[in-house]
Amino acid sequence: MLLNSLYPPVVVGGAEQSVAELARDLATRGHRVGVLTLSRPGTQPGSERDGAVEVFRTPLAGVVWPFGPFTERRWQRGVRSLLEVFNPVMAFRVWSVLRRWRPDVLHTNNVAGFTGAVWPAARLLGIPIVHTTRDYYLSCVGSVRFRNGTPCGDQCPRCRIVTWPRRRLFGLVDRGIGISEFIARTEARACAAPTGGWGVVPNQAGRSSDVPVVVNREVTLSRLVYLGRLKPTKGLETLFEALRILQGEGRRIPLTIAGRGEDDYVSSLRDLAADLEVEFVGYRPPGEVLVPGSVLVVPSIWWEPQGRVVAEARRHGLPVVVSDSGGLAEQAHHDEAVSSFRAGDGEDLARVLSRMLGRSWTPTTPTIEAAPVADRYLREYRRVIDQRTLRGRSRSCEADTGIA
């Protein structure tokens, strides 16, 4: 069984898409797959089918729905923060579903709303646990490790105190997985060690059965695309600075921005880009904007855990330019079609873009393809099941021989 705070059609980021693709891929391999996810406070628990996947929606035990834009009063913020430390009601609701469904493995992902209470609930039932960390929830109250315009190198006192319970409870997990080496290292430093240590399974865009969307003809790189949420952490101001530098050199480069954000912030971005050739198109499916002749730019200034959108662009055969922040730098290291620049440095980004734009490009997918994500997770599931079995046999032998 997979657990994630949200599941399609409720989507606010890449985690929901990645979990859904994994669940569907596991089901096509003949496995019985369930997903446990949240619904709004006050709703009734229920289940539905997503193809062969059984989806259980359990209401959030809280006072506000914190996913997406929301407003709250001061007392509501206090209650929400307190419940996010450890939510005993969610622990019971998770335990109830697990007790009925009896999965071989619980694979937790984003647990905001559920809280770290999910791990003792599974442990009480003897269910092995794999956890994939897709953000900085374990070590940061806001899950982003970002404050005052810069990434947080060390935990602030508030985060150390508030996240202490979840970081200790993480020791109940059998195996930790990061979607990049960077996020695995970062969270491992802050948390109790899972019994089976840490591994890395990067996201892939699309299901393993999907055919790469590549136009097999040479094109000229002439336009830029940004695809993702519109937030201050995403570094769009740096991209505008680079475009303004190129424009000063006589190169007016069109940029398409596909994504949504809070109205006030999007309005400020429109004002900032008024003198540039920038088109804001709102949310669009990747296939509508990742078209031949484009370069995807990911200018994040926070520690991006991995950047699923990079894999999406490469599946479409496009070159990508990323900042060297967080897990993005790893993608530049592993794929020669991904270039990097110093995060927050508009001049460096302008230099990288200047070398790429105007050149000919034959769309290609990554030369080194990893094993499908579903197969890699199946190995992780078997690993924790085997570990639990061996530990059980060891305890049995100790009891039989009288070893204390």
C-alpha cells in the first residue's frame, strides 16, 4: 500500500503524479495495490478505483485544508501546527485502514496531514515500512528548507524543536529512499536512521510503458519554457534578469511560463516581465509547451529535491538548463543534454543560454536509462520484507537457545 497526502485528481505538485504513476505501474505488474490519501476535513471516508488501483480517502483530522491557497486565523494556525507534530486521530485512521487491508508493505511518501504518526501505526501491525522523501518535511516545518530568500544550511531552532518527534519516529521506518542523493543526504543528517539505511530512486516522468515523445528531426533552439509552480523559491526573477541581459545584447528571446501561483505573486511577475517577450499561459499539460525548438529552464533557488520536470522535458527530447541547487545538479552530471548555472546568478544563466540558443539540436532522450521506477521499488519492498523475516528468525533462535 502506498500513502501520500494527495492523489489525483487532487494535485498541487509532482509528488502526486509520481505516486500515481508508481501505483499504476505496480498494478500492471500483477500486484494488488492500494493508495491511502487525504480528503478534506468533515468529509466521509470512502474508496474508489483508479484502474486496478484501490484508492482510500480518509478525512484530514484538522481545522483547515492546508494544500493549495488557504487562509486561517491565528488560533487555527496554532492548532494546525500542534496537530502536525503528531496527530493521534490520523494514527488511528491509518491503523484502521491498514488492519483491514493488511498490505505486505506500507510505502509512505508525503505525510503532511497524516504526520509521522503513520509509522507507529504500521509498526503496531508488524507491517514493513519504506518511506520516500520528496520534500524536506522531516527536517523543516515548511518542508522547503528556505527562508529570507536563501536555502537553510542548518535547521533553525524552531524547526529543530517542532520536527523532533517526526525525526525520532523515523527510526521506525525500515528503509529510507531519496528521490536524489542530495535530499537523501540532507534528511539523513537530521533524522534517526531507518533500520535498513537509505537508498536513492529518482523520479521518472510517465509510466514505464510510455513511449518517449520525440520528434526525430533537427531543429533550431529559439525559445524558452518554464513549467511548474510560480513561487518565490522557483527563481523566475533570475530568469528574467538573464533575458534582460540577452535583450541588451540585441537578442529578444520568447519565454513561455506554464504554471499557477498565488494571484499577488503572479501579478508581480507580470509587472517584472513587462518589457520582455514573456507569455503567461497558466497550467498546461507538458506536451502542450514542451515542443521542438524549446529549451526548458529550471532556475530554482531553493534546494530542489530532484526536479521531475527535467525528466519530463528529456522524455520529450528537449535540452534543459538547471540551477546547481539541490538535486538538480545531479541531473546535469548524469545527462549531457542538461546544463547547469549558478543558482541565483542571472549573468551566468545568460551565458549558458547564449551558447545554446540559435544552435541546431536533434531531439534525444537520455542515453543512460535507469531501470523502471516500479521495478526498483519492488526490489526495495522485497528487501524490507526479507529483513523483517530474518530479524524474526533471529529473535526466534535467540528464544529457543535462551540467548538474552
